[in-house]
Amino acid sequence: MFADIESEYEDHISEFFNNLKHPEIYKEIDSLYAVNQEYRTNGSECVEIARIDSLNIKRLIEITKDYGWQNKGWIILWHQRGTYGKSNYVWNFFKP
């Protein structure tokens, strides 16, 4: 089974991206997530992680305004959970 999947993997990937409404936005969310995880796994200082989280959430808000909610956006939004319930620009935008 895995050999069949592997031999057709590129076709499956192409089909997946061809069926996305905005594949470039999907890839950008992936990039935001990659940066997010890189800073969390390389021993970065909390201040630097908070800076990356802030940049990522600002971009996610822009993306959401322009393209609507992206399912993978929850990964970026997840790192704002420490402020959930507070009145701030993140939750005032996403909660409604």
C-alpha cells in the first residue's frame, strides 16, 4: 500500500494543491507554522518567541480579512491562548 502511495505521491500533492482555492495562502500558513516551531525547538528566548507569535498572528489576521478563515490558522491562533478571554486585538477579531 505504501509503495503505491509513494509512487503516486507527487500526483496526490498536485491534486491537493489544485483543489485549494488559494494554494499560496495555504503555503504561507505552513511557512508561519514552520517559523513558529523553529523558534520553539531551537532554544530561543521567550521574548523572541513572543515576537514571532506577534508577527504571525498579525499576518493571520491580515490573511483572514483578505481570504477568510484558513483551517491551518488554528496552529497560529493556539499560541495566543494565554490571552484568551481578554479584550485585545487578537480575540476581539477572532471571537466574533
